[in-house]
Amino acid sequence: MKLITRDAKVEDAPKLAELMNIAGEGIPAYLWERTANPGEDVMAFGALRVAQPEGGFSYTNTHVAVTADEIVGMLLSYRLPDPHDVGPLDEIPAVVRPLVELEGLVPGSWYINAVATNAEYRGKGVGHELMGLAEQLADSSGAGTLSLIVAEENTGARRLYEKLGYQIIARRPIVAFPRCPHTGDWVLMEKHVELNA
């Protein structure tokens, strides 16, 4: 399989929204559903949000893995500010509050907000390729640390991250939401890398 990675384009937004929702364990769709107009298609609303040029979930922070002109994976990542002021937590939806708390523990790191692969391409090296790209992006930004958050019960993803050298440094309990696939904790993982001169 010939795989290339490229910057995401605004026209990729519908596929990006789908992959971001997979990576986000359904939290994106849950939040979009609460913001969309009554009767509005949730994933179409999500695609409109992803198509915006600003914001954490913007296509401008995203790279895609492509084979035979098909997007088969996605990496959403960016450098967290340092200092990282998460603001008043009581103004943040309860379901994402533990995630924001964990992000606040790794200011200045290259944050992998979401990485996802189409189901039929899992186990074929797409995730590994995207994680390697994240390290290149971190290096280009001058960040010597990468960070990510994963559900502890998501053992497949967690094993990949551990194999790549990520270590758990903190955890927060998952706040359940409708169709929440996991119980237990979110775990914050980080990896220190040598910067190229």
C-alpha cells in the first residue's frame, strides 16, 4: 500500500469530522449535537465546524494519510501554549473538563488531539505513519515533548502509544455521556524527543 501524508484541505472537512469523532470516542458528535439546530445533521454540522480556519478542531491543524486518492487516516495536532491557561473549568462542558485539565499539565508540548484510521486500514501502519509525522511536526515547532490523551480501556491505541515510547503521567475519571464507549480514566501520555539542530 502506497501511503502519502499531506496537509488537510477545507474540502476534506466531512471526512475529517467523521475521523475526529472516531478518535474522540464520540465526544465531538455529542458536543455538535448540543450546538446544532434542531433537525440539523450532526456530522454535517461538525464538518462546518472543521471547515473553519480557526479553532482546535480546524482542518488547518490537520494532516491526512491518503492511498489511491482515499483519505484513510487523520492526525489533528498542534502546540499547546505555554503557559497554558485553561480558564474557568465550570464554563467548560463537564464531559470535556477532565481532558482540559489534563491538557493544562503539559504546556508547550506538541499535543496530538486526535489520530484515527478507517476501520479497514487499522493494523496496516497508517497510525504509526501519522504518529511519526507528529514527531516531525513537534520537531519543526521546537517542542521537545509530545502529549496525547486516550481512554485507558482503549487498549489497542494505548499499546501503540506505549510501543512508540509514550508514558502515562496523569489520569482523570471519564465523565459519562450518551453512547460513551468507556468507563474508567482518561490517561495523559507524553514522550520526550531529541530536537534536531
